[in-house]
Amino acid sequence: MQPDHTSGSASSPASASEEAWRLYNLGRHAPAMQIGSELLRRNPRNADAAHLLGLIHWAEGRRDQALGMLQGAATLAPDHPVICSNFGGILLSVGHFADAGKYLAHAIRLRPGFADAHCNMGNLLRVQGDPTGAEAAYRRALAIEPRMAPGHNNLGLIFYMAGRKEQAVASYRAAIAIDPTFPEAFNNLGNALGDLEQDDEAIQCLEEALRLRPKFAEAHSNLAKLLLRKERLAPARAHLMQALNLQPDFAGAYHNLGTLYRTEGAFPEAEGCFRKSVALDSTQYMSYAGITGTRKMKSADRPLIDRLEQILREAGNRNTDEISHLHFALGKAYDDLGEHAPAFAHYRIANDLEHERLPQKFEPALFKAHIDKLISRFTPEFFARYRNAGSSSDLPILIVGMMRSGTSLVEQILSSHPKIHGAGELIYWANEDRRLRTDLQDPSAETIAEVGNQYLALLRGLSTTALRVTDKMPHNFLHLGLIRLAFPNARIIHCRRNPIDTCLSIYFQNFPALHPYAYNLDDLAAFYQQYHRLMQHWRQLLPPASMLELQYEDLIADQEAGSRRMIEFCGLEWDERCLMFQDNQRVVRTASSWQVRQPMYRTSVARWQKYQAFIGPLARLPELAP
């Protein structure tokens, strides 16, 4: 915010004005306010002084005084581009969009090369739901002033809204490179890196945002979200409480607190937080979606369903994360009510929107080629070369299969045993396989030993006393070759479920872009076929005693028999607590967090039959069932 000044003598009003602005830019509001007030007392028509006082009032949270002063400044100097731009930006912040647009457009007419005004206009277009226009405005600002840190930051927001997370990260990094003291950019970078599951750097960015601005409520809330994902519930709760102390009407913090409660299995409390979030901010669409995930929807929830439908009608053709979440939420609500046609219609729209925004589409031919490499690479001869390289530990239990095949239920049952710790979904093996490229090159025996030792250290960091630790990352089925090299004695539980039920259940969940096959039925069918091929290979290659094949439907039909079979496979004595898995208070962060805290139910078996008219390419999958 830079006023247009003219120089003057030390005693002139112009000189005093320049000194007041210098103090303001240094953050010394009190002396700047004193000088500005005196200038305005001497000359009530001093637009520059009114402008300065308005900005100081705004910076210190005195909204009404700020608006009054800036309105006065704009009336006194209607053709002052800086006053018009700053007043327009503040009108935007308080939701006066029409007036904001008038002042910003006028500022640009007065000074077409005014980067700040173009940037503010971009902000207006962004909140009005015009990301294309906003992006164009930000690019105009950056063409005028390439080293404008807020312009890069705001352009990153547009990329983020469009699901272009990598481009958003690049823009935020550009903003920080220009201004390393820019807390908003660190906050936004941390948020985007978190979405890309680069959690460690994301946490560092959010901690830096809080170092730069300790009372930054949004950064506290975003950091809590990541700490929750790391299962660090106590510090996550502390940051959320701090965010709400700083900003009691912070709807986003209530949403994250609801997510924390849901993770803990406190579903009524979670629903209360989600409802508080939407009561504070009706545009908190993710909280509407959160409500539907806390329990089964009933006919009494029709007003909520009607509200979601209304929001989608008003949204028109917008394609954002929030809109697709609302479609997923409505799909779930109608499914709960047994209204399968509207349920599938919303699920289809949600998946189409997500598929459209994917930065990289799933390519069945490339995935098949990758599976071909794994099958040709991992042979009995290949394993024989590493016979003595791996660890003899039997600590790990790998739970693998397709997503939504029962892996969360299996881990919940196993972790109810006092000698088994459930670690959730660890990304270790995907990262190591990507680093070593075992599909293309031979790792050394020393490397295999190092990989195993690091994994053991990771598991022991999660539990120092458990005899077994489960890792339920489903897609570790892709990495069983490397896992077997590193841990010849590791136990593998392969979760299987009816292929169509599996794929439909994936289609009905909003998974991150890391699973690009999940949003298209043809892609799902192609992925499942290659998963099936690879599991047939592992079944033929690995010793029978190393892998337990567990059919989801059999476990549902006879919980005790299936649970006893698993515990015996793990080499442990039976414990009755495994039958009361729903009482297990461990943190569950997967899409099954509600289901695994309910008693065993059978409604998910043969669920696909209710959607038989819609399954299309999935219809050919039953012939692949083992």
C-alpha cells in the first residue's frame, strides 16, 4: 500500500505525511496515527491522511472506523488510483463485492499499469467464482511487476483451487523467493505440500509461517490438520484450540476439529463441529460433506440433503474440490436412504469432476507395462540371489489388496490384540521402490539390508513393545518383491473382496489424485485386471506359508473364525478382544473410519447388485475372482 506523495520542506504537511507513511510501513502504528490525526485535524479535506488512518484502523481490526475513513478518502480524492485500489481491496474483504468492483475498475482505468489494482481485481474475481478471470488479472499484475510476491501467491491460490497443486507449489515458492518474510505464502505452500503428501516439508513451512506471525489462526489450523495426519493428536488439538482462541468464529478450524473428533471415533462431537462450521460460514462445503460421513443418513436429514442440492444448483458449472466433495456427500446420503439412481448420478458427477482436474490421467497401457516388468523381474532365480540379504525379523505384517477390500477392518481386528500395533498406511515401500527402481536394476545386498533396517526402525518408533506391527498400505501389493527381499519372514495378509463391490466402493470414495484410476469405471476395471495378474504371480512365487488369503465376505459371514485364522497366522495366542474391534480407540485416518467402529455388518456384501444398471465395464470383473 503505497500512497502518491510529493516532497516538501521538513515542516510541510507533505513531509509530515511521508514520515507518517514511513512509520506505518515499519509497523509503528501509534506514532503514524498521531501524525495522521494531526494532519486531518488541520485539514479535514486531507485525503492522504484519511487514507492512512483508514489503513491503520484496518490493520488493528477496527473495521467500521477503517471503512469510514477510507470512504472519506475516496470521496475527497475520487480519482486517486491508490486510494481506490486499497478501498476496493478492503471492501472485498468485508464482502461488499459490487462496490469493491467499482473502485477497483476505476483504479485500473486511472492507472492501467497499476499492478496492485490488477492483483486486487484478481482477488475479487476469485471469490466471485471466476478463476479464469482471476488468473488473467494476476498474470497482468505480474507482467507489470514480475517481482510482486502477492501476485505469485495469489496465482498459486488459483492453481490450488483448480487442483493444479504442483503449479500452486511453484507459485508459492516464487513468492517466498521474492519475500522470505511472507507468512501467507508459507502457509499456502504448507497447505499445498500437505495435499501432495509431502508432510515433513509442509509442517516446516507452517511452522515458519507461525514463527513469522505467531497469531496466525489459519496456519495453526492447517498445521493441526497435518499433525492429525501424523497421528499427533495432542499437538493437533492444541493448535486448533489456539486457532479458535485467536479467532472464535473460525469455521475452518471447527471443520478440522470435527475431523479430529471423527478420527478419534467421537462421531457426535464431530458432527457438532461440522455443523458449527457451516453455521459460521455457509460456504464451508467440506463441513456439509463431513456431516454425512459421521453416521448413516436418515429421512430426517432431508433438509440437509435439500441444502446440498441447493448449493450445487447455485454453483452452476464450477469445478472445485468443494463441489466434487458435495456430490460425493450426496451420493453417500442417497445411498444411505436406498435411493440408488440419484446416488449413482451424484457419484458419477463427482468422479467426472475429479477426473477432469487430474494433473495426470491414468494410462492403462503404461500400468500394464509396469506390471509386465515386475512379473518378468521377480523370479525364483532373482530371489535366490538375495537369499541371505534380508532381515530375519518377523515383526512386520503387511496387509495388502485393492483399496476398499477390507484392509482397514483387518487391521482394526488385529490391532485389538494387545501384542499387535496397527501402524496404518505407511508410504515407506512405495518411496523405497521408487528410489531403488527394482523393476529395472539390481540393488546390492547391502542396500536390501539397509532398507530392512530402516523399516524396522520406523516400526519400532511406532511401538517398542509390540510383537507384531501391521502396515495396511493396500498398494504394497505392488512392492511385495522388494518387501520379500528385505523380510523373508514377513507375514502378508492379502485382502480380497468381490471385484465389482471393490471397484464400486472405490468409485464411491473421494480419494486423492495419487490414485488417478479411481475416478473412471474403465480405468478401475483396467487397474483391477492388472492387480489380479500381479497377485497371481506373487501367489505362485511366494511360499504358501508367507501369505494368508482372506476373503472379505467370509470374514463378514463368520467373524470369529476369520479373526482366529488371522491371529494364528500371526503366530500369536487368541485374545477375545479381537471380537470387539469396534471398541478399539486407536486412530483411524482412512475412508473406513466410521465403518470400523461399527459392529460387523453385512450391508456391504453384494452391494453392487443395487447398482447393476450402472456398472458398465465392471460387469466383466467377476470372472477374475480368485
